[in-house]
Amino acid sequence: MEISNTDTIRISDAEFHMIADFVYREFGIRFADQKKSLVEGRLSKVWKEGNYRSIRAYLDDVKSDQSGKRLQEMMNRLTTNHSYFFRENQLLTYFSQNGGFQSLGYMPRQTHPDIRIWSAGCSEGQEPYSLAITLLEYFGPHLKAVNPFILATDISERALMKAVNGVYSKSEITENVNKLFLVNYFEHVGSDEYRVKKSIRDMILFRRLNLNNDAYPFKNRFDIIYCRNVMIYFDNDSKERIINRFYRYIKPGGYLVIGCSESINNLKHPFKQVAGSIYRKIEKI
Ligand SMILES: C[S@@+](CC[C@H](N)C(=O)[O-])C[C@H]1O[C@@H](n2cnc3c(N)ncnc32)[C@H](O)[C@@H]1O
């Protein structure tokens, strides 16, 4: 590594590959060669603060840190947490307005037990909160009787902390949340911030989870898994492994939703594509 007066520390190709291989083994995320300057830009501060003599010394420190803090810090910096409310909204309204919930047996404004949705790679919470609002709008006063469960997971502890807190700047909110939703589901805190109301926050369980883990710690399956704009980081092997694992965690007839610009059509998996980026587990109940 080459320490200079600028903020960015330059590393050799070999050092970059050491980091890229480590990140791939731990998280299934593949950094192509052109991501070298991104890695340098995002980790330089950590390298400077840790006064490391080499990338090997840095990785040894990450590996030997039993608390997992160094590894966490690395992931917090390397992942891109960009998200916003009601992103790719057609993938939410597919269920509330285009028959998706009905196809799962959930009728509007009627009571049904235990709808379970998982936002896998939820970033700072905009996705699961948008899902909670969508459910509320669909089930209306019957939502409580539906006993909704929304699990929201991410690998980034920093993103999850913001998600749990549910506080967003005015600009993060106003661009994508309509006035009615703003009044009904958010409260003004401070001059330029809004907080998701407690009743909505209480609908979601936030947890840290690495999607690249061999198994997930869930007993019950989900009606819908949203995993949008997350697998863009993964190579095809990791994607295929994760999608096939998702399949096991989806109820028969349930759905997997990926991002609009993503595709899993070139991979081996048992899902049936029912619309753009919406896939279904077609299996007898
Ligand atoms: C671009 S955000 C997408 C957020 C949201 N799903 C959306 O579409 O707006 C991608 C998220 O995936 C998370 N992520 C990346 N690799 C992951 C992994 N191996 N396990 C769990 N989450 C991961 C990142 O931390 C980040 O918050």
C-alpha cells in the first residue's frame, strides 16, 4: 500500500485481490477489478486510522478480531445502502392493487392469519416501511387480525441502526412519500426530519443477517421475499445458491421479488416468472 498526502491510500492489484477474495468468501460479494478505486476510497480512512503497514496486516486484524467489529466496519464501508421510500412501487402495488395479495388468499379489508413478508437487504428501512404502509392501506382496520409479520434484514449494522430508529431527513421523505401518507404514517421531529410512527415501526423486526450464510435461522416460511437491488453485488454462483435457498423459505404459492433492473433468468432455479421481476413458487399447497 502507498500512503500519500491525499485522503486515498493506493493499493497494488495483488493487495486488491486479497481483499476481494476475502470479501467474496465472507459475503459472496464479487468485486471486479474496476472496483479497486472504490475499495481504496471507502477503506482508506480505516487503513489510516489503524496505521497498518500492509493490506495483509489489515486483513489479519479483521480476521483475528473476535468481537467482529472490524469485519462489520469493513462491510459498513463497502456496501452501498442507497434506497428510498416506495422504490419500484409497481412491485408493491402488484400485491395491493393487481391481485397479488388475492392470489395468496388475502382479500382486501378482510381478516386472514399471519401474512409473512421478508425484506432481505432492507438497507436503512425504506423498503420494509413502504411494505408496512402498503399492507395497512390494503387491509385497513383488519390489519391487526391479519397478524402481519415483516422481517427486515441487512448485513450493515450502520444501515440497520438508522432503520430501527426510523428517522429520515425531509429530502429523503418528501420526494417519494405522498402528502396523505406523510400525514398518516410519519411525524415531524425537529425542523427537517420525520420519523416513521411507532405503530408502523412496531410492525417490523429488524435483524442483522448475511445472506451468504449457509442457512437462515427461520422456522416459518414467508408469503413474499423482497430481495431487491442486493444481488447486484453477487456473482452467479452466489446468486444461484441464495435464490435456491429463498425457495425453501417461501410458502407454496408465495413470491420472490427482485429489483426491476435485475434478472435471474440465466440461473438454475425452480421459480416461475409471473411478471418482470416477480417470481412465484408454483407448488401444491
Ligand atoms: C442498494 S441496497 C438495496 C436496499 C433495498 N432493498 C432497495 O431496493 O432499495 C443493498 C443492500 O444490500 C445489503 N447487502 C449487501 N450484501 C449483503 C449480504 N451478503 N447479506 C445481506 N445484505 C447485504 C447492503 O448492506 C445494502 O443495504
